[in-house]
Amino acid sequence: MTAIAAAPAIPWSPRARLPRLLAGIGAVRTAGLRDHERHYGPLPVPGPARGRSGGRRPERLIDVVEAAGLTGRGGSGFPVGRKMRSVAAGGGRKAVVANGAEGEPASHKDRLLLTRLPHLVLDGITLAAQAVGADEAYLCVHGTEGALLDRLDHALDERQAAGLDPVPIQLAGIPGRYVSSEQSSIVQYLNGGPAKPTFSPPRPHERGVNGKPTLVHNVETLAHLALIARRGDRWFRGAGLPSAPGSMLVTVSGAVARPGVYEIEMGTPVGQVVRLAGGPAERLQALLVGGYFGAWLPVEAAWTVPMTHAGLKAAGGALGAGMVIALPAAACPIAETARVVRYLAEESAGQCGPCLFGLPALADALASLAYSGGSRGRDRSVDDIAALIPLIEGRGACRHPDGAAQLVRSLLTAFPADADWHQWRGACDGVRRPPLLPLPGDEERDWG
């Protein structure tokens, strides 16, 4: 497999001046309300457009968001305006939920926004609530993050004193497990149940918190919405591609010189994202794009792929919530993936067959291939691992088993020679390197 030691030039011409979302990050650790309004302007008042009856139309923001082409930044990439319109069309009052419970260990963008720019997210919650006609609004983060909860409490107190939020925003701490941040898990938790995914239908936009049509959006999505409300759809489309407009936040880690969170235009080549993080810190063999529900891509194949849902899907990958992890040539992709799949198996909801039996079996098979191999590897062959994948996909209550299966399928596609080595010759030297892919409990980095 080809390895890249330096960051070769990529023909890429940015269209917009960045940062946009992160423009307000300055010397202070958390932007207070005054700092926030100085950088981004005051909270916009709903537009003056009127319906046929002459009444004000707070849902005008939905028209602007649809024209902007904003898509969800939490991983799904679903059109935000369409989702808002479906909730607004539901009967009675509605609810809005901001998902800031960043369950993906490889992502740090949502925590950065909430820690440093909380009012941009809170503006988005208030504007979304007004647009869909909600009388309840929630901001959900992991309940274990005491310092973050304190900062958000302070930000909400600032807004209450300023009279900013007609619909009070309630702060909710949910369990700090991987599947707890799935939207149906959050809704069930807010309704008094366990933070586990539920079978659908009904989906949250049909019947969610307290039985109301509920708009659930990632906090980055709502931060973009807050800027679109201020600056309009044409401004938003001034960055990115016509088919994938705007900017997005990406978390870059692994063997790069400057790991961190970066704001990029949609459509930026993957290799350019690595260059933003200072380029490779050592020779690279592959990139994990999209996090632990994403996919491994050989570095030479990924380097020029645009950071869009369509571009990465065509390359066999996934954009997810915007993560790029650079795997050095000296690391073992089999061992790295086995470790992550074991974590995903332990983090499942444990309420359906693929999670109860399928993921543990997949984790065992990968661990055997990674660390045993040789004569024992014949008992846990690559064919056996491949045969488990279709028994897991599409059979669970949520995408958790599907995401893990996708990661493993991409491993077998991107690293056939490595898998063959492990199967017939045993563990490689790379298994003795310190783990690269981040998991809870690993040493924390300052991503600010």
C-alpha cells in the first residue's frame, strides 16, 4: 500500500473567508453574551414576511434555511429546512432538542462550540423553537461533564437576565454512553425512560418529547442556523459547493502535526484537511474518515476526495460528523479496529440480537485475527469475519450495529494484505505500538 510522508499539493481554491462559526473564538476561554453579540450581532428578530391572512410568519426562517441548503452536521446530512417544515406542520405545540452529547470519541467539535461559543448554539435553539412553534426546548449534553454543565448554566443565566429566550431552554445531562446520544435515545430519556434507542416509527419529528412533534438537531447544525438567520441564504452559499454549501467543523487527529478542530468549506479535499492540521507527522498508510461509524480509506485514494456526503460515499467512505484520523504506516489497522469494535460492542444498548450477540462475536473474531493469527488465525479467518457482517447489518433498533459493521467491512477492503498477513503469519510489529484511535479513558487533549 502506498504511504505518504509529506503533504503533496492539491488543486483547491477556497471560495469564502473562514472561519465563520469559529470567528468568535478569541483569548477568553468562553465567550460571554457581550462578546458573542460583538462578534456575531444580536439575536435576530423573526422576519417580517406575512401570510395570506396578513399575520406574521415566524416560520419564514424555514424558507431561508431551505434556500441555504443547510444539512445536518451530526452525521445524517439530512436537509435541515425539510426537517423543520415537517415538525412545524405537525398538530399542536412542538419541542426542540439540541443534541450536544458528543458520543463519538473521535469528535471534539460539539464540545468546542459549547465550551467556547455557547450563545451561538443557544441562539440557534431559540430561533428553531420560534420557527416550528415549539413551547419546550432542551440542550442535552453528557451528565458526567460537570464543568461544561456549569458553563452552560452560566450562559443560560446571562440570557435569562437579558430576556432573550421566549421559550426557556432546559439543560439536560444524559448518560455518557455511546448510544445515549442517538436521537431516539435522547427523546426516550427526556420522557423518563432509559437512554436507549427505540424502534421506529414513530420518529421524533412525528411524536417525540411528551408526545409532541420534536425537532432534534446537532448543536453545530443549530449554530449554522443562527448565522443563516443573521446573514441569509446567499451568504451561506458563498462557501462550499453548489451541491453541498456552507462550512463545517472537522476534528483531525492521529499522525498529524497539529491535531484539533478546524472549520472547512464543504467539498474541501480530504488531503487538504490533513494539511490544515500541519500535514503528516509520519508516513501515512490510511485515513479513517467519519469516525467509528465511518470507513478506512487508503491514503492515496482518499487524498483528493471532497469532504461531502456524496463524495465520500462514492469513494466507499462516509462523512459522518466530520472526523479525519491519520493512520501511520507503522501502526496496525487490524489491532486498532479490533479495539474500537470491542468498545462499540460494550457500548451497545443490549436490547436486540445484533448488539447482544453479533457485535461481541465480531469483536472476538477481530481480536483473534489481530493478536493470534498464524495457525489459530485459520479458526478465525477473514472469511469468517466477512460472513458475520451481513448477519449484523439492518437488524437492530438503531444504526449502532450497522455502523460497526461498516467500519469492519472498510477494514477488509482497505487492508487485504494486512488481514492476510495476520491470518497466516500471526501478529505484526504494529500491534506493539501504543493505541492511536481515541477511546474514553485515554489521555485527554486540549482541543480548544
